[in-house]
Amino acid sequence: MTAPAREPLTEDEVRSLVDRGSQDRCAIEVIEGGPALVRGAAAVADGDGVEHPACRPVVGVCTCHLSQRAPWCDGTHKVAAARLRSG
């Protein structure tokens, strides 16, 4: 049995995961069907509220809820989309 599909995270939802000290100065670009690219964040929280340091100037944050490396995107959205297209 598969878990029910969840709506992708919105820009505001992603911004709420960024550490409070970086929220005002970071830029977030949500890629349709892909991750949110976050520029300038010091840390990003996962679904349990645990903060993970952003070790790069731009990080990809999972918006599809399927990543095994949350909060980071691991590309699983590509596999999921391919499976949906193939039926």
C-alpha cells in the first residue's frame, strides 16, 4: 500500500523551515516538479524540526516529501514523476 500523495511545499512553507536568522535575507525559488532552491540560508529544518546546516551557498530543499535525505532533495521526484507518466 502506498502513502497518499501530499501537496508539494509552497515557498512560504519552505521559508518557515529556514533558520530564523536567515529568513529575511535568503532567496527561495520553487522549481515546478522539483526542489526549492534556497540561497543564503545558514540552516534548514526537517519535518521533525531538527536544523541541518546549509553547507553550500545554494541548497535544494525537498518539496515532494519523498526524499530519503530530508530536508535536502535527493532527486526522488524525478523517479516518482517517471513512474506516474508510465502508468
